[in-house]
Amino acid sequence: MYYKGFYHLFYQYNPKSAVWANDIEWGHSVSTDLINWIALESAITPSKPFDIYGCWSGSATIFDGTPVIVYTGIIAKNDTDPNTIPWIQVQNIAYPKNLSDPYLREWVKPDYNPILPIGPGINGTEFRDPTTAWYNPLDKQWRLGVGSMWDYDGKVLLYKSKDFKTWVKVTDPLYSIKEARMWECPDFYPVSIKGSLGLDTSVYGQDTKHVLKVSMSLDGRDRYTIGTYDTKRDRYTPDATFANNKYGLMYDYGNFYASKTFYDPVKKRRILWGWSNESDTVEEDNIKGWAGIQLIPRTVWLDPSGRQLLQWPVEELNSLRGSHIGVTSTTVKQGGLQQVVGIQTAQADVEVTFEVSSLDNAEPFDTKYAYDAQAFCKIKGPDVKGGVGPFGLHVLATTDLQEKTSVFFRVFKSYDKHVVLMCNDATKSTLATNELYRPTFAAYVDIDLTKSRTISLRTLLDRSVVESFGAGGKTVISSRVYPTLAEGHHAHLFIFNNGVADINVDKLDAWEIQKPLMNVGA
């Protein structure tokens, strides 16, 4: 959230171990620019009967000018195996102890908690992660959603309150899907259909659409739909464009989960935070002493088509750009490989625009992969020669390409249109012989190459992170990788093309990324 000059980031934190376990707390950091952070003591810790076994996820709302946190408290656990469900869950509220403290270090949990106990029609082991609240002017009451599952149906339960203390469950859920399993970390917010400015969570009206995102335990992905919120019926309905994709689109088709947005009133934008877990082993996490990161915060807004969201790293990231190298008007022919030299690229920000010389050699699209881009990319990898592509970047690579992570595009012909496949391939990202998770992540990019044969790519590199934005943020894929050789000054960047069609690099800009400031315990 943003409050009186500071951005506040609260996150799930285990002070006793590098990996997840019982007794989770709310870690807390503050910043004035989303880039340089001050780490504070935990904001909320297990201490009362209503959260004695853990303070799980939740959200912040500015209520009558005061920040309010609503979070999930664990009141009982499985005594036979404390690391497995069930945990009995309720929803609690917390307020800042001292509003004159600009960092809001201390939070108070009233004894009247829980504000949302377990009631009829609620599965107490699948009832968590309350949303930011929004105000409904029709009845002058606040609304709050909570993720849930009942009879294997995924649901966002809805509650209303006049004072943020006494809440009443609305009869019908905000939205539900049969047999969708547990919906974690729901997020519900408006987007403008006119431009890229963000909206406060309580805004609604003729010029808005609403976004509902849930983190699906069914497949471990964050999915969203765009639709209409009926403020009279308190019901959300996805647009007809999602009829054949009921679970929705993904913010990020890679290593990304449990995301959350908030409204930034200063720059009038909506900002998305996403968690990227480790892909290495628990043993290695314990050795290094930490696990899990927040990816670079992103601005999100509605694409002019209305069919999807667009995402882009917050503009403040540019303040970390250091030494620069540029490439312009370069043609990469079939089998071509060009190294980008002049800066270190273990931590870098790379922007490139590719132009496809011809679409004539595009391979036929196999429609059995129409809904499974990831499986398609596994068999159409960066080293598999094609017609138009694969072309893109090898990042965090050794000079002999023994280690490399490939971010690339491939173009196919399907009936009367072209299909653009975008992939993050980590299968050769490391020579480590342990049981690392090295998946290929992929998605299709909604662009029309008959209007413009250019495809843009921005990739953020941070040693174990490869975060890629295709076509101006239409498609985003993030990977975690653990090279053993391609580290520091031994990490290299290449442009490649393994397709028949020539690929022109209209422009490539790459910057070294400097380390932000991080102060602990200020």
C-alpha cells in the first residue's frame, strides 16, 4: 500500500528458517520509490488465540484515512503432521499503533478478532487471503472478498460492513467455478477502458471494467478474467471473450504466484507484485539461508483491445540503469549468433526490437497445441531449426553456450492468421547435476504481424532471475535459473536466429543494473 509518502510491502516471512513452515509472520519493508527499501521488524506476528499458529496472507485498505490490514489467522493445526493441512483459518484485523510513525512499525490486533469467523457454508481449512476492501455507495457499505473452496468449487466469498468491525456474509459469492479447487490470494479491482491510468479499488462506472484474479491451487498459477461488476447484485461476470477460457489468462506464464495489486494515488497507477519461488532444492535453500523473491513491481492496465491486461516494470527501475551498450540495424541470418559485448549482463536490463524479414517460411501451426503453449515449446526449443524463428536472446550464457537460458519467439501459419509463440527455455540454464526444476515456460502473443512485422522484447536479468516482457507487456514469462559457470563477468548475452527467415535487429539497448540500497532495521 501507499500511505503518506511511503510504499509499504508486507510479505509472508519465516524468521526461523529459509523455507515455509508454521508460525509465518508479516515481514515489512518501506520505500519512497519502490526500488530502494528499508527492512523493518515484522508488522504482525502470531501472538493471540486467533492467530497463534500463523499470520497468513491478506490485504491493506485505507479506511477513513487510516490504514487497515485484514489477514488470515491460523487458530489450530494438524498435531500429527504440523507441516500439512488442515490448519483452521479465520480472518482478523489490525491497525497501526502510532499513525505519527511514518514507517508504521507497530500494529495492534483488537481482542474482538476474528472479524470473519468460520460460519455455515465455509470450509475452515480452505478459507483465507482476504482482498483489499472496496466501498459500495449504493448501500454505503464496504465489501471484502475471501478465497475459499466448497465441494471442490473455487469461490470468492463476499462480506459487507459499515464500520470494518462487524461483517455480514453476502448470500452468494462474488464469483465461483465448479471443481476449480481452492482459490488463494484473490484480487479484485477496476481498470479504465480509456487509457492507462490506474483506478482506486472503489471506483466503478460506465468507463470501467473489473479484473478478478485468483491463485489456483489446481495448477499453481495466477489467472485473471476481465468483466463486469454488478454493484446492485454484488456479482462479477467475466466478459464473453473468456467463454472458452473460463479460468482466464495468466499475469505471468512462468514462475509467478500469490500476486497482489495496489493503487498508487501519487502516480495514479495500479502496481502488481508477484512472488517467484525457488526452483532449486530445500537443502540448497537452507544452505544459502533464504528462499523466494518478489519480482520487479509492474504497472498494469487494460489493453486497448479490452481482451487482456498489459504489464510493464515500474518506471523507477530505470534509475538503476548504469553502463549502456547499443546495437542498431543488424541482420541475423539463419544459424546466426551475435554476442552483445561491452557491459556485464549477469544483472542487466535488455530491450530489443526484432523485425521479421518475411512470413513466407512460417511453419504450419499444429492446432492440438492451441491451448498448451508450454508443451509446444518443449518440442520446438531454441535449437530446433524452423521457418520464422526460433529467434531471440541467449542470456546468462557461457561463451560456448554450455549454459544458457533462451528467451525467444517462433512464428507459425494458422489458416488466415499467424501465431506467435514466446518461450523462456531454462533446460540448459545450468550444468548442475542435482534435481533442479528446469522447465520451459511459454505462451502465445496476441499480435498481428501482417500490420507490423516487429516484435519487441524486454528482459530483466538478476543472476537467478529472467523476467521477460513480450510485445510491450502483452505476454510476460519469468524463470528462476541457477547457472554454475555463467555468473558475474562470465555471464554473456547473445542474439540468435535458428530460422530460415532473416531477422533484423532494429534496435537493442542493454544496461547494467546497479544494486539498490537496502537498509535493515532503520
